[in-house]
Amino acid sequence: MFAVAPVAAAAGLGGLSARGAPEVYRRLSKPRWAPPAAAFGPVWSVLYVSIGAAGWRLFENSGPRTRSLHLAQLALNGAWPAAFFGIRDKRTALTLIALLDGAVAAEVLLLRRADPVAAALLMPYLAWSAFATALNVSVSEPR
């Protein structure tokens, strides 16, 4: 349950908040390296499976501190789309995603000894989140 429910909640909250994301994303001024909107769904689908697998492993192999951190980063994950696509507040979204980056990095560091496989499962998520942070910084509303 720990592996599925929190991930599904983050994905569901993020998905509800990002219903208008394709239109908002289309209208943004983006850098050349920005992926097409169609890339986000498949990438997040794979990442959520990996996050769920890491959650299953860390529930079995770690303590309450790591479990709490896992839940906190998923809450930040679910909140970011609401800030960026929902209320369209780039500064708040940037704050949330920077906190997300830090939380996932801290989780990876905590897990690297206790469960290196779980830490490895979270590395693509950390990389994508860092990429999304750079994208968050780089996009702007059209003038």
C-alpha cells in the first residue's frame, strides 16, 4: 500500500491540477531544449512506476525518517503542477520544485547505504526533476 497509494495520490493531484497543461505549455516561450508536450506523460508514467518500486523497497528496508521524506517529496511532486499550471505562479512553482529536488536528493542519500537499489530507482526521478527545475526557470509567458 505504501508503494502505491502515495504515488497514485501525487500523480492524481498533479494530473488534476495540470488539466490545462498542454495549452499552457504550448503558449509558453520555451528554450530550444524543451521537450514536446507529448513527452511528459510517458516520462512521468515510467518515473511513477520507479518511485513506487522505490517506495515498496524503502517501506521494507528503512525507518520512519526515510518514509516521511518519501511522503514529503511526493506531496511536493503533487503540489508543483497546481502552482505552475493551475494558479500559474512561476515563483511558487520554482520554490516547490527546488524543495522537491532537495527532498529527492536527501532521500537518495539516506537510501544509498540502507537500500542502494531503492536509491538507484530514484535517480532518474532526481535527474528529471532537476531538468524540470531548469525548464521552470527558463520558460516565460509570451510577451
